[in-house]
Amino acid sequence: MKKLVQSIVLTLAKLRSEIRGGKIVNFTKSFQRARYIVVVMPRKLEQFLVAYEMLKNIPGKYNVTIIAPSAFKEYFTIKRYNYIEISDDNVSFSGLPKKNFIKKLALFRYDVAIDMSFDFDLFNAWLCQGLNAGVKIGFKRDNADLFYNFQLAISEKTDLKSAYSGIIASLRIF
């Protein structure tokens, strides 16, 4: 059932992508001007813990908002970051973020949205795409083009820490 729902959702994402069309983004200017970053954290605890440690390496010039499952709130200790919980009430029957949750998050304009899901997570990808951000960063995976306009390619042998270091380092390359 889960694979059927995911297949239907990916088909909808393809249609939505074709209707909206690809917007050309000047990454150099976007990163140089960026001040507000939203980070969508992995929903698997092992990945979350490693990704969370890497958040400390985000340059201090950014105002950072973290979106993570409410079950992981106890791990949230970096007080300079804003924290938004994903509760069960924010998840639809199909396993996607509810429209009102995305609309509420999209009221704020972020410069960069980062999906830290090491494995492709349709919920996080859909959420990242729905955010009001010019640059959407994620790992290169099947169907990632539908959700992200900046992708980090990693080999299958890459460990979590190296992958997350790479995605955070992308904030410094411009």
C-alpha cells in the first residue's frame, strides 16, 4: 500500500513540476544574499543525531530554523536556532505533510531550504518543495529533481557524517 501511495504522489509531483516549470536560479547570488535557512531534519533517529551534530557547523551569519519530528525534541539543545515540530497532526493519511502545515510554514520566506534526509524521504522532500525558498538542497537520489534545485551527489559508500558535512559545506562554497 505504501509503495502504491508513493508512486501516485511521485506522479503528482511530476505533473506539478511540469505545470510550474523550472525557475532559473543564480546560485552564487542566492547563497551570497542568503540569511534565512530552514533545515528539514531526517525522521530516522540515527540520521537525525548525526545530522544534528553537523548543524553546529552552519556559519553564524545565518538565521536557522529546524523542522524535526516532535519525538526528537529532547535532543534539541542549540538555543540560537528556531525549532518547529512535526507532530502526528501535521501528517496526512497519505503520509505527506498536510496542506495547512505547509501553508503555515510558507508564510515565512526562507532563502535556503535543506533536506537532511540521507535516504529519500517523500514526506521531507514534499515539505522542502512546499517551503518558500529559492534554493532547495537535498541529496541526489531518484526523483530528487522533482523537489530540489541543488543536489549533492554522494557515493553509496559515503558515511552519514561525511554526507552531512558536505551538505553544510555547500553553504560556504559561494
